[in-house]
Amino acid sequence: MPESRVDVVILGAGIMGCALAHHLAARQVGPVVVYDPATPSAGATGRAAGIVTEQLWNAWDVAVTRESKEQYAELAARAEPGTYRVNGFARWTRDAEAARILADSVERLRGWGVDVRPIGPDELAGRLPAGRFEDVEGAIFGPSDAVVTPSTITEQYAESARAAGVDFTFGVPMRSLAREIGGWALELPGRTVRARRLVVAAGAWSKRLLAGLGHALPLVPYRTQAAVLRPGTPTPDTLPSGHDLDTDVYARPEAAGRILAGDGTDLREADPETFSPGGDERFVGHLAETFAHRFPGWADAELVRAWAGVITATPDRRPIIGPVDSSEGLFAITGFNGFGVMRAGGAASRLAELMARSDGGTEGLDALSPVLPERFVGRSLEFVPRPGFTLEGGDAPRF
């Protein structure tokens, strides 16, 4: 059987795995093999909404997202400029307590260099003319936030990595994956790949893969939903994205004058192999009720399609990135709580920098200190997922 010996095998060809391959190749780490039993973006990446905002709850996430935005803008400019568009992002609430927290977040975000400011109902209505906002108690707007087409950006990362010599192997089943002396052995039909290091970047499948390798981590895959709708009056692609904190519904402009809207999150563990991939009636009804109240200009919108994907939660809503077991050469980059697209470029860059270092220093680890797997040593694997898109940090955000 043919055998390949490489430095790194990456399991997963979503945006995270392809971005990591790109950044490893840029640092001349290799040879690298990216393996996925499906195709690039077949999992959560291809089902993601693609909103990229710096309106987050800690400085590390803001910095990583800002770096990701820069990478996406550069990749889009090379290939398809419409793949990345700065359109702004608004959030609003009619709840007085949530409005106070929203207002407080502005100074915190500005302290991290985020371009954001409070706006009133009139300006909000001007920016989102399909909506009615007379009852809104508080709103903020970030003019530099953007939307991205995740599958296209993933393809750009993969093309760049492939041009630099990365080997992509798709569409064949994994026969076995095992630890051996000096590394890892990945057996595929007709081929064995032996690698010094292994990176699990498999999204919702990461929990199962890591547990099978003897390194269970607190990860819970759960189902979330989105839909594309076609309003009677086409929506301009310059329209800002929006998030209604009261209903947890978000919306963003989509191609051909349509709208992409979600959330429909079901905070229960889901099996990525057997979950229902279609949107359910309850979710579609929730969108219809929200539009009827908040966006009467879109009340006549035709449902084009609705779908579901599986994303992965962690107990503290922060991803898991870095060495799972340094002695075994095992790494992970997973658990993004539905915001992997938002952070993929910057997160992959930091992990690649760590893996490129051979001096044993801690500088690469310092850049990942808030998200290292070691923070969960000794903690229970059992927890209830919490929504990732909130105003507050900590394990129990109120809004």
C-alpha cells in the first residue's frame, strides 16, 4: 500500500482546516495533508450565515475577528470582490435592562478599538427601512462590520494552500486513525498517511474524534437553523445586517435581493451524522412572527429555503485551540459556538504560528492563552450549551 510521510495531517476541510493549511504553508511548515471524508465546506461552514462583527465580549475575540476580516478582504479582492462586503451591523432591544447592557457595551468595545456607537430608532429605521422601531429602547451600530460568503473564502484558502504544496484528500472514508511511535497513522483506501502531528479541525465531529483518540474534551454539538427569503421588493446588498435581541433573530442581505435570516437554535446535543438538515415549522413560524412585528416591509417575503447545521459549544463559549497533548503531537481547533467563520483566519494564524515554532518558547502559547485546551483539565465534560452571540462575557450571560 502506498505510504506518505508528512509533518501535519489536518482532519477537516471547513474554513478552519483550510485556513490552517494556508497559514502553515505560508510559514513553510510541511508537508501538510488535509483530509475530509466529504468535500470542503460540506459541514457547518457551508451552512453559516457569514456575518462578521467585532461586537463581541472580550478583547481576544475582537482581535482575532479583526485579523480574520483583513484576511477575508484580501482573499476576496484577489478572486471575487463580492465575497466580502462591509455593510455594517445593528443590534437593538425593547427591553430596558438589555438596553442598559447594550449601552454599557459601547465603551467597552471602543476600549478595544471597535468602531461602534449608539443609534436612535429614527436612524435605525433609516438604515433598515423595512422595519418598525418605535418601541426600541436601545440600539448600537458598527459601520465597519461585514458579511462574507464562507464557502468561497474557504475555497480561496484551499487554493492558496494547494498552490503552496498542501495535499488535499477528499471524499474517501477513513479506515483507521491511530497513534504510533513518533506520530500518527491515517489509513485511507489505498493509502496510509503517517504524520508527526495531527490537528483535529472537524467541527461538530471533533468531540467524537478526540474521544476516540483518548482525549475527551467538553464539547456539545447542537443544531441551529437559517433561511433565505425573497421579499416583494428586492433588498440592496448595502443594507446592514441586524440582530433583534428580543427574539434572537438576525438578518443579513443575500445575493439577488434576498435576505438570509436565523437563528432557530436548539440548545440540545445533536448528532452530526443523523440530525435533521431541514428547517422546521417552528423556526419558520418564529421568523414569520418576528418579521410581521419588526419588519412589516418583509412580511410578504417568500421562503426560498430553510436549513439546519450543527455547531459546537464549549462550557465558556470560547473555542478550543492548541495542543491537546504535546507529547503526542495532537492539536485541536474547534468549539467556536457558531462563530467559526467570524474567527477562522485569525485563529488559524495563531495556531500555525505556534506549530511553526521549534524553539520550545511560550510566545506562541501566549497568543492562545484564553483558548488553550488545558483550561478544561479536571473539569466535567457535561454542560448545557448557551447561545454564543451575546452581549456579556462569562459562563451565564443574561442577554
